[in-house]
Amino acid sequence: MSDTLKQMDKVDSKFRFVHVASRRSRQLMGGARPLVESLSRKSTRIAQEEVLQGLVPYEITNPKPAEEPEPEE
């Protein structure tokens, strides 16, 4: 079993983990500096390590409810 799967209990949602890690991976591919020293050179693995260590900030927002149209008179 990989180290990532062992540490997944620290993550509240697998979907959120994948989403945040993929966005961070794109940043790394675009030239951002890694926040961890990793044995891997792959941006996806580095991003996963960063997210699991809590180094990548993200915010959970609730979507705004749709406004109901006012009834016409």
C-alpha cells in the first residue's frame, strides 16, 4: 500500500484532495517552487505530499443559493 493511501485518513474528502493536488501540480508545472523536499521529481507526487502535510491552503465555500424571481403582479 502506498504512503499516500495510508495518509488519506487525514483528508476529509478524496475528491477535494484530488482537486487541490491537481491544481497545485499545475502550479508546480508552471514554475512554482515546491514547498517540500521530495524524493520524487514528478509534480503530481510533490503536490500530493504538500496537500497531505497541510502546506497547500484552500477554502471550502458554499455556493450562493439561487435567487427566486419576484412574482409579477
